Amino acid sequence: MLTLTCNGDNVKPALVMIHGFLGNRVDWTPLLPELSKHFYCICIDLPGHGDSPELSLDTPGLYQVATAVHQSISALHIDKYHLLGYSLGGRISLHIARLYRDQVLSLHIESAHPGLNSSDREARLTNDKMWNSRLASLNLNEFLNAWYQQGVFSELSVVARQALVKKRSNNSAQALQSIYLATSLAAQEDLTQLPNQISAPCHYYVGKDDSKFLALALHWQSQSRLTVHQFERAGHNVHLAAADKFCQQLILQLIETPQ
């Protein structure tokens, strides 16, 4: 089983919260005082992250991780739940909704990719293999400093970048390697049409300063039953940069969803 923490009253609707690559369940802490007033919040550590064990994953291993998350939730005797995932956690959430559509009450994706077309996967795989090699050869601080220099994190100030490096430095490089390529976007099928294939409402949360994912979100919305929510003065990690507004918008959408 994966490690998780529960917050709030378990008679309230369940909200499962899944962090991104390099993160852990504690990332959601700033949102919990408000969210737990309305929902039973379950924050889970992905395999190889936080206090969860490494799993032996195939490549792709996205459905294996999705199953592990669902089984960990089911062990709490929860049959239906809302689902929130950030970045890698968002991609895992798409796979959970695909496998367990009858259990997912609503799907909330923050800054996550639905999947590449076949022509873009090779380039992505080359890029991810490069990062995996860096993960194996650099010390973790060197890797983290390089990781957060990527364009998707360009909105971060030097101070914010250094804070993230420090926050993520307690990860295990070996544990991260156990999940990184197995959950690569290059190995993921295109789930763009998933919102049209499930009955649960689907929402996407994106920072206006994250031009790449804002364009992706709006294009995805034009193709499927997806509602995009945009946030001022926020980049890739909306729930970190605009915690209060993110929380307010999320609660609004969750409360409107039939339980």
C-alpha cells in the first residue's frame, strides 16, 4: 500500500489529492485547513516519493501506479471520490479515471498533459532518458538545480527556485528513478478524449504565466468536455503560487458536483 494522510471528517465526500514528480503528500498542506471543512482530504505519496515504497513498474507503468493509488484508497473503505492531481499526479489521475470511472465523482487536473501524438513521443523519450541519466549520475542537489531551470518553471524567482531545491532534497534519486521513465509522457497514450468518455465532470487548472500549458489546456478544452480555470500571477504550480484562489475555485467546482 502507498502512504497517505487523511484530513477532515470521513463522513464528508472524499477528495483524493496526488502530487507531482519530486513532491509528496505534504505539498497539499496549505490547502487543507479550508478544503477539510467541506471534504475528507486524502493526500497520497506516489511510489518512490515521500514515505511510499518503490514499486517494480513496467514501462509504461501508469496504469500500475493508478491501480496502486486506487487500492490504497479502497483500503479506507471509500467507494467514490473526487480526484485532484498536479502534473505527474494529474496524468496518474487521468489513468485512474480511465480504469475506475464509476468511482470517480469528478476529475480535477492541474498543469498536466493528456498525452502526446505518436510523432512527438520519440523526442520526448530522448529528453526523458537524458534526465534519467542525470538523475543517475549527478548528486541530487545538482539534479534539482538543473531540473528547475527548465522553461516550464521560468516564472520562479531565484529565491523560489532555491526553496524548491531545498524542499525536494530529501528525495532518493534511486527511488525517483524507479518511477521516472515508467511514467514518462513518452510512454503515455493520448487521453485527450477521456473527458468525453466518462460521466464525471472534468476541470483543468492552469496559471496564465505558464504559456505552454495554458495553450495546451485551451486546445484540449476545444476538443473535449473539459472546463479550464485560469489563474493570474501563477505558473506551472498553481496551488503553490495562488493557493487561496486555487482553493476557492476548486471548492466551488467540487460543491457543484453531485455526490
